[in-house]
Amino acid sequence: MKTFRLTYLLITLLNFSCKNNYDFDTLSSPCPASLEVNMSLSELAERFEGELFQIQEDWIVEGYVISSDKAGNFFNVLHIQDHPSEPTIGAVLEIDQRESHLFYPVGSRVGIKLKGLYMNKNDSLLEFGGAFTAFGSLSVGRIPSSAVPLQVFALCDEPTDLLPTPVNLQTLGQQPSGTLIQLQEIEMADAEIGNTFAIETEDTERILQDCEETQTILLNSGYSDFQNEFLPSGRGTLTGILLKDGEDIQIVIRDLGDIEFTEERCPEIITEFTSENIFISELADPDNNAKARFVELYNSADDPLDLNLWTLRRYTNDNLEVSSEIDLSGYILDGKSTLVISPNAGEFELAYGFPPDLGVSTNSPADSNGDDNLELIDPFGKVIDAFGIIGEDGSGTNHEFEDGRAFRKPEVVKGNPVYTVEEWILYNDTGESGTIKEPKIAPQDFTPGDRN
């Protein structure tokens, strides 16, 4: 028992032997008598040949600690970068050590003896650690706790103030992985407001965005001290460690002090617009090829219009309820231009010699057999244009285009929420007076994409 107590006392004294005015809740590993750095992280990265390997040489590198496990958002890892500001490369050590922030506080300069460790590279991030084997595959694992003080040394100088690299979401991908960055003019995505940082015990992705609604991922641990805190609703700066895996980018904060959202949220970006200049300009039900059906929309204005949240509805036969609809979100209809929608894109291209602007499914509003009714609805639920009379089957009426064509007269320049037969030229096989009983053949009798 006495031997155990003496050993514990010696270890404690060693832990405090190199405090260098650190905070009282901070310890450090023993300062090495001599530790000569003989390679930079960048030089080491150049020696990597694409496969995990065990380092056999007496290489010693140094870096500045940028991560902390104090708040529990990092666990058994130590992130370093090559310079306290404007870093060119980052590295991560897998270590089986709890409370590592007591020995390697943020900003401290550490030296790493690499001999015997395994090394890999993910994107530009260097990975060091022990060997871990799973299902016969070798990967970088944790350095055992007893070996950590023999491999990683806190060099005896004052912790340095780190200067995170200021970036925005447009330039984020250009920064080296595993380095400390600070996002400017950032906020949580609208859908995240009211959520906590993480789901308990689960790594949780939350969405960050800028004022242009460009987005990236904030990754939080479900074991962190702030896991059940609500995400901030303002806008400002966020400091964290950038992690990249191919095209995937994540930001990880050390604690809540890394977030300073003191400004109001970004102004709302309005993407929903209405216009009477959008209307249905042609409907097609070719007598010779039902798969070549289409609907054509036209924008008679000079300016383009974002069709976000616009819909095209179909009421089959005499139905009073909507049978199917097409969400036009994601499309911008240029001024004096058409949008051609086909229920069979491949057959459309074979028939007309070019692909439709939008391919949709069969039984959609673009797949009418000529006796259905259609409505064009703006983002606010207003009917901008209509073809046919809802509740009335078009067969044998003045809104039939079965086996034929419904073409909007050239002088029509805006939509009409009330079907007006005088605005249309209709061809069919059994329509009533005011229509032309003359079936039409694809492709020669139709003009998709051409309003003239």
C-alpha cells in the first residue's frame, strides 16, 4: 500500500512539474529534457504513399493543439495544426486518454514521437495512432493510455493564442482539413430553430447556412455537456475544426464559447413570385402516339420567373377533386420562353427530336387523353390559368382535345382563371361546335417549344 501511494505521489508531482502558469485546472505531461523536431507535418504528408503504414523511423513532429475534450464534443482524439495562424495542414491523434485537455490545453505546442505509430491520410488530414483491426482490415486506432505520455509531449512554453482562419461557406472547401476556422455571417438553418444541439447519445448533424442559404453541417456529440441546449437563433460567427471526407464537410466546435450569434438573423430570401404572364399555351394528345403527349407553359413577360411552389393540377374527366399535380419548383422560366412537360421523356425525344424541359410520370397533368381539366396555381394558391370546366367531362364539349391539340391563340398574353373557348384553337375527334373535328398526328401537327 505504501509503495502504491509513493508511486501515485511521484506521478502527481511530475504532472505538475511543468505548469508554466497554466490555469489551476490544467495539468501537463512532463517536459522532455530534449526533443528535437526533425520533420514538419507537411514534409511527412509528402512521404505518404497512399496506404496506411507503421512508422519505423525516429521522426518527431510538432503542432499546436486546437481541440478540447473539456465539454465532451471531442472524445479520445487530439487535433493539431502546423501553425497557430494560417495553418497549411492538420493532423489528428487517436489517444485512449480521458480529460486530455488537462495535459494538452488548447494553444499548447506539442511534440510527437512517431516511431511505432501508424499513419494514414484522409483528404489532407494526417491520422496517427495505434493499430486497429476489424474484419481483417487494419486502420488507425487509439494509442493506449499508458503509451500516450511516451509519444505526445506538451512542450514547455506558454499556450499560444490561436487565430482561426476566417472563411465563408463559398471558400470553406479550399481550407485544409483538420484546421481551426471561423465562419462569418452564419446562422442555423430555419428548420433547426427549436432543436437541441444533439440527440442524446447520438452524433447529430445540424445545418448551418449563410445569408444566401448556402449550407454546411455542424456535427455535435450526443454525449457533450451542451447536448440538450437549444441551438441559438441569431447570426454571427462560429469557430470550429473543419473536417472533410471527400465532398462531405463538417464543422465541430469545442464548446459553446465557439458560437457568437449576437446579430439578428439574415433577411428572408423571397423565392415565391406570382405573375399573370405564365399560362398554358399548348396541350397535345396525338392520334397516332399517346406516349408523345405533352403540356407547354409560356412566359409572355420579358423577365424570367422562378416557378418555386407553382403547381399544375389535373382533374380527370368530371372529377371535382385534384387527380394529380406537378410541382414546378426548381425551374426558372425565362422571358418569352416555354416550358415543355412530358409524361414520357424518351418517347417525346424520339417523336420530336429533342428532350422535354421536364419529364414527369404517366397519369400526371401532362398525360391527359383530351377530356380532362387543368389549372395552373401560383405559390399562394391562386388559380392563374385554367383549361376546361372542373366537374365536366370534356368529351363532346368545347374543351375537348382528344386525339388532337389545344393551342392558345397567339394574341393571348396572360393567363385566365376562367376557361374561355375563344382564347383557344382546338382539334379533336368528337368535339362540339367551336372546335375542329380533325385529329392531329405527331410530330408534324404540333409545335412544342415554339410559341410563334
